[in-house]
Amino acid sequence: MDLSTFLAQLEGWILALSGSPWVYPVMWALATVDGFFPPLPSESVVITLAVASKTAGVPWLPGILLTAMAGAWVGDQIAYQIGRSIGVERIRVLRTRRGRETVAWSRRALARRGASFIIAARYVPVGRVAVNMTAGAVQYPRKRFMLFSAIAAVVWALYSAVVGLTAGAWLGHQPLLAMVAGVVVGVLLGVVLDFAVRGVMHARTRSPQPVAAAVAPAPVDVDEAA
């Protein structure tokens, strides 16, 4: 069974639980594991359950939001601790070419703009794992990391729920289509955010430091000097 089939079955199973109290601990567990194991798409689960809440009245959306936020935050702390304990070099997914580039990029960005970087990286599935583990590996201040990752988890869960609620409002008469549309839109927005975040952060990490710019000598016009 390939990964896409497994994920489709997983979401179907989650949807079947939407009317059960078990959906809340399962949502928490998936969001937690997603913090250090990116193939589990907790965004899609939040979107699917938000659509179900809009079209069928279950599950209770505030409960899903709270468990998703809490799980995402706990998962980020686990990723941070993994990076602090064993480093990023031993993490298989981060030993690939893209993984090494992401870690190097994360180190530079954390040193310059840690707060905005930690928050923005929550929307990049593999990127957030690399950023959070790198934060632990470089011993980014734990209390600051806990605060910024909490902000990121809240905004991320709300964003996922809004996508699901919007799909449910447009296609409420066809709940299954609304769920599919919500997940597709969520994935596409995630891809767009991935490119946007990477582009902005790469540009910022490559920009010169303000102090360096302030003390840099003015260019000399050779013709005027002559």
C-alpha cells in the first residue's frame, strides 16, 4: 500500500470517527506526530473535520481546534528536543540534498529572525520539522521557542479550519465534494505558502546586515576622482 492510499484511508477513518468522542484524542495525536514526522498531514484532517462540522454538525469545531493547536505545539516541542538531543545530522529525512539545504537555511534564518521564521515555517510540512529540530540543535532559547511555536500552532489551526468552513459553506449540499475540495484547496494553499515563505526567508537571510550597510564606504566614481 503506497502512501497516498494510506493517507486516503486514514482520512476516511478519521471522518468515520467525526461523531465519536475519540475524534478529539485522535486529532491531538495526529497533530503531535505531524510535528516531527511530516508525512502525516494533520492540516488535511483539520480541514476535513471542519467541513464535517459545517455540513453535518459534528464534530464540535472548537474541540477540534483546541486539540489541533495543543497537538501541534507538543509536536513542535518534541522536534525541538530531538534536535537538541541528537542533532539534525542523524535525521534521515534531513540528510537528503533538500534536507541539508533546508537545515543550512534554517540555521541562518534562526540567527537573524527567529520569531517570524518559526511562525512562518509551520505552513511548510518538511520545513517546520527542519526548523524546529535545527532550533533545538543550535540551542535557540527554549522559552522563546515555546512562545513562538504556540502562536504558530494557533494561527495554523485557525487557517486550516477557515479553509474547511469555506468549502463547507460553498458546497454544503454535497458534503463529500466539499471535503475533497477543502483538502485540495488546503494543499494548494500550502504549496503557495511554501514557495512564498521560502522566497521571502531566502531573500531576508541573504540581505546584508543593517550595521554592515551603515558602515560600508560609499562607492567612488572613478571619472570624478580623476
